[in-house]
Amino acid sequence: MAAAAATLARRITRSGVLPLCRRLPVWGRAARRPPGLPLAPCRAFSNKKIQVDMNESSGVATMKFKSPPVNSLNLDFLTEFCISLEKLENDRACRGIIITSAIPKIFSSGLDITEMCGKSTEHYTEFWRAVQEMWLRLYSSNMVTLAVVNGSSPAGGCLIALSCDYRIMADNPKYTIGLNEAQLGIVAPFWFKDTFVNVVGQRVAERSLQLGSLYPAPEALKFGIVDELVPEEKLQEKATAVMAQWLALPDHARQITKSMMRKAVLDLLVAHREEDIKNFTSFVSKESIQKSLRMYMEMLKKKKS
Ligand SMILES: CCCCC/C=C\CCCC/C=C/C(=O)SCCNC(=O)CCNC(=O)[C@H](O)C(C)(C)COP(=O)(O)OP(=O)(O)OC[C@H]1O[C@@H](n2cnc3c(N)ncnc32)[C@H](O)[C@@H]1OP(=O)(O)O
């Protein structure tokens, strides 16, 4: 596992672009399972920050974020996430993934702000490439991707949910979700914005992005940021039912449709990846941005006392 992580990290950071393997539609992957072979009911693999349980009889993997205190997306987390996605993408038995959190009340707090503060240009480059890689893999996945948002999910956490095919959120107004970058004095990059527009439409996205709005669960439902609210104790049951509904269709039809809907947005980042990294590194390197991020971190810490 450590060797695989190191290899992936090297591939992400050195070669520039990690080959997006199996991006094109896979024709009925489940149908290629050898007939008559008994299936092990469940397999699991776990890294430091993400637990993956694969149910082979249903073809559904559950990926649980378990990086306390708040599942922030640092370089190690992003690398593990990419490795887990690659493993599942290449596993013919896996047709769908449920992405959720093992940390109570938090889905993910978004990008780890400490990765964007006081570091070198090389570090910002490596970090941003990993963020891009995570999104490219998730947004272009052939699998059915279902976000079970069982806690707050600002910024990068919201991006993960938005990149899935369907979002179920716990019906708790204390949990919020949204792209709140503007509140930190930073700007959601174009591919965050495009992903958001594809889910909620231009008007809601524009207003929400300019205001950096974080929506309590009921409002998130109203604006279409999530598809359903479910009592927290019913999330698992609901996720299983939704996944079964999506998996009832032939894989190839769903995959080609998904690819058709998302291709333009994906292609744009692939074509402008290096430019996007340069924009990010020069933007976060500005003293004014560093100051905003430091103040935001201080505000988070003060909030506790
Ligand atoms: C024009 C060209 C543009 C190009 C691109 C330019 C710019 C780049 C844009 C980058 C896009 C950024 C995306 C992001 O995801 S930025 C991150 C945004 N995240 C947040 O705003 C969330 C902040 N956190 C919270 O609101 C809360 O922590 C919470 C998630 C609601 C959880 O609340 P609670 O349970 O009360 O926990 P605490 O607040 O006490 O937090 C526990 C400790 O965790 C630290 N923390 C929290 N979030 C983060 C984070 N995102 N990164 C790093 N650390 C985080 C917090 O400080 C506490 O630490 P402590 O225990 O040491 O005090």
C-alpha cells in the first residue's frame, strides 16, 4: 500500500498528467464476471485516512473518510483517495461507490488550509495537481457515485459531493454545505464553478459563489445542491435503495450518457491543467491571500474559545 501510494504520488507530481485510465465507457463490466463463480460477500481495504469496504454480491463499495478531526483534504488524503478510486475503477466487480464519512457531524471540511499557507511554490504545485487529479478521477468515474453527506461539507468537501452522480444528505439543519471560498477571500476555480453550475444551474451557482454561501441541509435541498434529505439513521438504507435503482440500468448506457454530460467540463481542465496550476500557485502566493487564509484559520481557532 505504501509503495502504491508512493508510486501514485510520484506519477501525479512528476509526469504532470496521470493517465486517466478507463475514462471511456466500459461495456457492462458486471456482465464480464465469470459465470458460476462464487463471490466473496465482502472485501475491504483500508489506508490511514480512508476505509473501503467492497460488497461483491452487490458490486457496491463504500468509501468512508476517517481523517480526524474534520476530514480535511491534505496531500496524503488526496493521494489515498486517488489510489482508492483507481483500485475500484479497475475492479470489474465494482459498479458503484458510496462516499461518506466515519467522523460524526463532518463529511469533509474541504481543502486543508494549512496546505495553502506558508509553503513553497513546489508544494503548492504538488498540492494543486493532487486536487485536480482527485476531481478528474471522481467526476469522470465510470462507476455510479453516490455521496452520503452525513455532516458539514464546505468548499472542497462540497466539490466531492457535487462531483458524484447523486447526493443524499442527513436531514439536520446544523449540517451545512456549499462552496464558501469567497468567505475565505479566495476564489473557487473554474472547474469547481462548472461542476456547481452543472448541478444547480447558472443563477443559483452565481449567487452562491459570489456570496460564498453555506446552506443548512433544508436550504441545500431547496436549491438543488443535494437531491434528498433523509433522517441520519436512515441514510444507509436509503443509499442502498438509491444505488440499486441506478445499478438496475445497463452500465454502458448510463456511462455513455454520463460521459456526454460531463466531457466538456473535464476536457477544459485537462487542456488547461498546467495553466490552472500556475494560476493557483501565483494566487495563493500573494501576501494578501496568505493574510486572508491566516486570519480565517485564526477565526476557526478563536471560535472554539
Ligand atoms: C483567479 C484564479 C483562482 C485560482 C485558484 C485560486 C484559489 C484556490 C481556491 C481553492 C479552493 C479552496 C477550497 C477549500 O476547500 S478551502 C477550505 C474551506 N473550508 C472551510 O471553510 C471549512 C472550515 N472549517 C469549518 O468550518 C469547521 O471546522 C467545520 C468543518 C464546520 C467543523 O467545525 P467543528 O466541528 O466545530 O471543528 P473545528 O472548527 O473546531 O475544527 C477542528 C480543527 O480542524 C481545523 N480545521 C477545520 N477546517 C480545516 C481546514 N479546511 N483545513 C485545515 N484545518 C481545518 C480547525 O482549525 C481545528 O483545528 P484545531 O483543533 O487545531 O484548533
